[in-house]
Amino acid sequence: MPALQATDLSKLYGSGEAAVHALRGVTVAFEAGRFHAIMGASGSGKSTLLHCLAGLDRPTGGTVRISDTALDTLNDEKLTLLRRDHVGFVFQKFNLLPVLTARENIVLPLTIAGRRPDPEWFDRVVAAVGLADRLDHRPAELSGGQQQRVAVARALMTRPWVVFADEPTGNLDSRSGAEVLGLLRDAVAQLGQTVVMVTHDLHAAAHCDRVVFLQDGRYAAELESPAPDDIVAMLARLDAAVPAGR
Amino acid sequence: MIRLTLRTARANLTRSLLSALAVVLGVAFVSGSLMFTEGLAVAMTAHATAEYRNIDVEVSQPDGVSGDWPADMLDRVRKVDGVRAAEKTWSLFNLGLSAGDGRKVIGDHRAVNVAADPRLQPIEATSGRMPGKRGEVVLDERTADREHLGAGDKLLISSFGAKSRTYTLVGLTATTKGGFDNTGALIVMTTPDMEAISGYPSTTIIVSAAPGVSNDDLAARITAAVGARALPHDQLVEEAKNAAVGNAEEFRDALLGFGVIAVCMAAFVIANTFTIVLAQRTREIALLRLVGTTRRQVFRSVVAEAAVVGAAGSVLGLAAGVLLAYGLPAALAAAGAPADVRPVISGTTVLVALAVGIGVTVLSALLPARRGTAVAPVAALSDASVQIARPVGRTRRIAGTVTFAAGLVSLAAANRAMLVIAGALLTVTGFLLLSPVLVPALIRFLRPPLAALGGATAALALLNAARNPRRIATTTNALVVGVTLIATFTLIAKSTEAPAERRAGDKMFAQFLVMDANGLGILPAGVVEALRAQPEIGAGLHPAYQSFDKDSGNEVRTGGTGGPAEGSAVVSADLGLAVGATVTVQGRRFPVSAVSPGTRTVWLSAGDMVAVFGEPFLTEIQVDPAPGVSSTDARAALDRALQAYPAVVAYDHDGYVDHLNARLNQALAVITALLSLAVIIALIGVANTLTLSVVERTRENALLRAVGLTRRQLRRTLTFEALVIALTGTLIGTAISMAITLSALRSVEAHGSRLALVIPWDRLTVLLAVAVLAALTASILPARRAVRHPIAATLAAD
């Protein structure tokens, strides 16, 4: 069974003439223990897909299952609790609360849940992201790369079913970006995590086991463990095949 | 630039609304007070004018001259050529009034007399007729309505120190007692009746002129003929009007004092709003600067925006002020005060309201505008999403510490009222300066226990509340000032109220106290006989007398329980007499049995007082029931005996305490009501800060929701934040007011009497409950806004 499954997912913004179809019936599955990327041109619907998959946004049609839970059967409260306990997030920016220290940010989902962190797991995650000496700093005192590593640590802290990453390297220089990708890669390889990442960065996508391509709100293609050149070629092919009238 | 300003103001409409609300309330209060008091002046002027209806000339003693009013003055005036008719008039206060069945009408009643000649009557009957012969009276409609009295009813009326007489009510008049505090009845009687009860000759004569004689001429003729002061109608009206307007202005100034406080609170709120809004607009302002707008232009644009907000607030405030001005007479009428006030909306009021509203908004926005527009153009390019709070300057820290300390020292050492006031002002000012340091420190201190109690949401709320020290300081400052004012008034009032209890205990040695209702300290002599006739209480009377020994210049009084025995005297120490010496009162010698503190006073037994003076003033009577008589029966006997004395009342211990406190409670209620406006504006400031903070933290809140904070938890976090701000302000204000009150009480103690701090928990609880409720209310809208934001869209937005 896949860790994450979207079936005939559609998302409509607005109504009438002004309606925008962000997703038009996307069916795609993500197997557990792999590093997935979602790519596509601007407006292809990749961010919308990620938001729907992660339960941050509700699709207009179709279903999303995380593990064996269908998200459309959950009310806002239950959905929130599912995110809190079983989903990890790394965003492009605004990942951290400025008033909390790095340590407090990392354990935030557990604090919200009123649970104590498992000290062994905490040490392991913190060691993995290399932040042991920065735990009592506030986000404003950390570099962009360090902030993003704190975000990754937070995403891993609850041992989630899936970690979603939305352009995690978009705001970073290439070295920091590579470090963050390496961390996500390690989470998959060493901790058996499932990671789904939206990116438009070729090098980021090249770290992945599998790249799913979206075009115009539809599933377009996918590549297994592609090299950067393969991805370029695929994007070029999709770009050329833009339907008339667009 | 103007167009941009207007667009910005419109775009920020919701944000401006709350600060505008502060302006609205301040302006409403000020303009409402003006409209009401101008209406009051008109009503009082009308009343003053009506008093002189049908009076062409009034003859009276020149100011400052007493005595020497010839008994035949009326005859002399009547003989002056051009006088058609003339009549003596009295205006008698402190009358006792009760219905024929003995039901007492409590109030400060006034009696006037009218001539038999209708053309010399300033008052006319609106139903029934004017009194025509002795024993007939007319009453004002309002009192008659309230007491369900009508023509044909019997009334008991007494002037002070006298037994009542029975009168028949023959008509009602629309004229009221007049003056500002017109809660008593107006009683109109015939001249012979008035002459009989007044006890002193009239020194005022009203005159009606013969046809063809002008008022001015007649006045001059009378002055020349009789040597008294004679004023013509127009001048009388003019003087009365001036007095009325003067009274209304005094009342207006008192109201405006509270208006100033409210407007100051509004200034706090506005300044805070502009600081926050401009900080949030840093990027926008930097962009304007980047494309070539000068700093001066940006500054002017912000000031213009403040003027727009102020103008809108003033207009709404004026509208609210009209409602307030119309509501106030209705509220006063419900409390029994004059209802015939129609608010006046004058051009001056409108101008004042606009000037106050716009002026306060612009002035309060100046400093924030100066700081907020000092943005380097390059800031447009940087990521300024997280506001960095300006640290508190060293000068402010030092000045604050010094002022605060000086205030506390002054409070601790105060032995005079001036020092207490100075100490209070210094302490509050010092606190206002130090609050960006003190308030966050307090919240940090409270964080661990509250976090342990309230969990993650509470901890987060506390962090958020204190994240910008200046912001929370300004927000709580307004609240601290408002609460300090209210709580200080309440604490001082309640602490000085306690002695009322003690005063009653000290004074009352018997079960009942009989005294006059108007607080004049004189009872009709006949009351003693009336009480003695009642077997239930007749044997337990302790009358108190007071008189004056003309030969020695000493005051002579009855002593209480510790007073001298029959045939002996107690003297005050300053008379220089020792125990065993003798003191002479009205030629009779009494051995001195004790010496007491006091000034030129001799205490005798009640029996000796009557024996020596014949008819000394009866000031009060304490009454004990006969053995075996229940207090209910005693009370009934008292009421029976006092039925014929409308101005005499009997209290038991609790009733007397209530009587002593009644006036204080009423004053406290009025002051509390007027000050609560300041607190309400301060609480609007809390809502304002919270709303703006939520706008600022939209992304953070979305992130929290994404990583698992439920809607309910987010709402709770914001509610908690509002609670923290509101409670911090309220508690600090209460603490400061306790310090001030303690100091004030101690300074009084230094003058002899002892006062303990009484903490009125019920009232403080109400204050706290209001703050909590307001905080909860204040958090509703921001919280709704916060939870409604779609997570995905907010996080994705740049």
C-alpha cells in the first residue's frame, strides 16, 4: 500500500467565468520510504497538489489518503491533529516562530500536543541536522540554512508518516540548499522516512528517487531516479506540448 | 500625494476603525457634555426668567446689609406713586412634608408665598387653583405625581424646629423648586400662612407697577422713597440668568474634566495604533522612498491620514454625543433629577468637537509618524517581516527609575494631601516611563507557572504578548491610568466609609436615634413630649441639647452616656478649671466632676440644661425601648409619635450607617461611571493592539495551524494573550492605587483620626471581571480573523 495516494484530485478556485482549475483530476501514488519530487512549470498546480496532499487545503473533488486515512472524512479538528501527529512540514520560508528558540521550535508539534519529546530521538535528530550547539538561539540569530535545518528537525521530530517540503531550498544559497537536501535524503535512507517535495530546482529534483511532473493541473509524466539532463529533457518536452489556446 | 493618502486611509479602514472608535468615544463625551450643559443653561435660564413673571420691581436689602429693615417697609413701598400693588415674599428651605396619613416625603423642600392678587403671582396653577385662603397650598406637579397626591388631599408641612400644620392641597403647578439640585418639592402657600411658619420677617417685597409707569422709573422712585435696593424686571431676569449660566458652566467644567481624561486615553490608543500600523507598512514606505518620495512628503501623508481618521471619528463622535446628550436627561430623570433639559447643538460645540477629534488624532500621530517614516529606502528590498522592537533608551530608564522611586518615597513619607498627590503623579509617570521594562519582565516572571498551568497555548500567548515591549507597555499604560483612577477613588471612598460604621457606633448608645431629615441639627421641642407620651419608649429618652452661655461665651451641651450627673458639670480643659472647682452657667454654679478635651465647652445633664436655659436647642434624641418591648413595637411607637413631624426621622444603627453612607455612595457611583469611559477606551486599545498583532502574525499563525495547532487552540492562544494584557494593566493599576490610598489614609491619620485601608473586594472583583470580559470580547474578532485565514494560501503568499 502506498504511504500517500491521490485519486482523481481536482481543485477549483473561484466560480463562473473567473474559475481557475488548479488541478484537473490528478491520480498519483507515493510509496513509503522514498524521496519524491513534484515538478512543473509555474501554474502547473504543483503547490496546490502538495497543499491538498498535506491536508492544508481541501480539494474540490477526489480523495487523498495518507496511510489508510481518507482526509475528506476528517473535520478540521481531526485533520489538524493528523497533521500535528503524522505529517512533517518544511516550507520555503516562515518555517519558524520568531519568539521561540531553535529547541522550542523543533519540539513545537509535541508541545502543542502536550507531549514530552523522546530525548533519544531528539538527540539523534538534532545530531543529524548538526544543530546541537545552536539550540538556544532564536531564529533571528540563525542563518537561513540553519533555520531551514531547524525546520527539517521539527518535521522529523514526530516520526511522521510523510514529510512535505515546499521549495525547501528556494531561499537558500547553493551550499546551504545542498545541505538541506542531503538531510532529507538521509531521512529517507537512514530513518526510512517518506518525503514529498515540490521544487523547480533541477539539482534538488536530482536528489530524488522519483520525479512526478504536472502540467496544466494534470499528471503528465514521471521519471525514476533521473539525472538532471533527463529532467531538463522532460520539462522541454512538456513545454513544447503546451495545448493550443494556452 | 493626497490621493495616495486617502487611498491608504481607505485601504486601512478596518485598522483605523478601532483607533477611530477611541476618538469617537472621547469626542462623544466632550460634545455630549457641551450639548447637555448648554441645554441645562437654557432650562435654568428659562426657570430663572419664569420666577420673575408678573414682578415689575423687586425691593430688597442691599447686598451685605442686614438688619435695619423697617417693619413698615411694605406700607411705605405701597405708598410710592406708581405702585399698583406690593407684597412681602419669602423663600423658605428645609421644610418637612408628609401626606395626610403621615407618609413622609423625603427631600429638600422649598416653600414660597404668593399674594392674593393674581397679577402679582409669579406662579400659576396648571390644575386646580392657587391658594386663596389660609390652610390652602399648591404643590409642584412632579412631586404630586411621584407621591400620588391630588387636589383635596391633606398635607402636613413643618418648618424646621416647629410642629407641623395641616394644609389642603388645592392645585398643582408646573413650576419646580428650581436650581440645579431640584429634587425637593415646591410648596406654594398664602402670605399669612407663610408669615406664621417662617419665623422671621420678610426682607423682600415684590411690586406690580400701575399702568403707564415704566419698571425703570418705578424702581428709581422706590429707591429714592424708601432707601432700599429696588431692581426693575429686566435687571432681575438678567441677574438670575447670569447666575443660572454660571451654575451650568461650573457643572460643564466638572464634566469636561472627565472628558479630558477620556481624550488622553484616546491619545494613548491612537499613538499606539499609528506606531504599529507604520511599522507594518515599513516596506511600503521604503518603496515610496525608493521611487523618490521625500521623507517630508511621506511624513505629511501620514499626518494627513491621521487628520482623515480624526475627522471621521469626530463626525461619528458628534453623532454619538447627540445621543448621549439626549440620553443623559432621561437617565437623570430616572434618578429623580430635572428632566426638562433639551440639549442644544451649537456651532461652537461642533467646532470644539471637530477640533478635539482631529487635534488629538493628529497630535498623537506626530511622534509615531516621525519615527515610522524614518525608513531607509533600502528597507524595501530587505525582508522586514519580523519587526525588531526598538530597545528602551537609557535616558528613559534612568528618568523612569528616578521618577518612580521619588514617587514611592513621597507616597511613603506623605503627611499632607499635596505630598500624596505629588507622590501619586510621580509614581504613575515613573511607571509609564518604566513600563516597557517592567511589564515584559513581569510577564516573563509569570510565564513558567502559567505555562505549567495553561500548557503550550498559554506559554505561546505570553511570549507573543511580551514580544514587543514598547507595544505592550503603551497598551497597558492606558489601562493602568484608567484603572488607577477608578480604583483609587473606590478605595479611598470605601476606606473613609468604614468610619461611618464607627461614627454610628460612637454616637449611638441607645437603640434609636431621632434627628431632623435635613441635617440641620435642630428638632422641634415638642418631639420630646410626643415621644414621652408613648409608653413603649417614653421612659427611655436621652435628648441632646445645645445652648450658649452669653455671660462666659462658653458652649453648653448635654454629655452622652459619659456625661455629668444631675447637678454637676464636665468642662473642657482649656477653661483651666480643675475637678472640684465650680463653673457658672447662666448664673447657676455647678461643681466640676471631670475635665474633657474640647474647646470652651461645658457639659451638663439634660435636666440641668432645661432648668438653666428654659428652651435650649434640641439637637437629637436617642431612644431606648422600655424593658420587654420588642424593637418592632418600639419602632411602631416612634413612627406614631413622629407622624406629626414630617421633618423628623428615626434611625436604628444600620439605618443611620446607611444614611451616613448614602451621599458618599451616590458620589462614588457618578465618578465611577464617568471614569469608566477612560477604562473602556483603554480596553479598546487592548482590542486594537491585538487586532494589529494578529494581522502582523498572519503567517506565523498559518504555520502554527500547519504544524498542528487546532482552531480552538489558536483562538485560545489569542484569548489568553488579551487576558494577559488586560489583567496586567488592571492588576498594576490596582496595586498603584492601593499604594496611593494607603499613603492618603496615612496622611489623614497624621492629623489625628485613624483610617485603615478597606479593600472593597466586591468592587475590585467587578473591575477585574469587566477587564476579563472586555479582553474576551476584544479577542473575538482578531481570533475569528486569525482562524479564518486559509493556511495554504497564507503560507504561499509572498
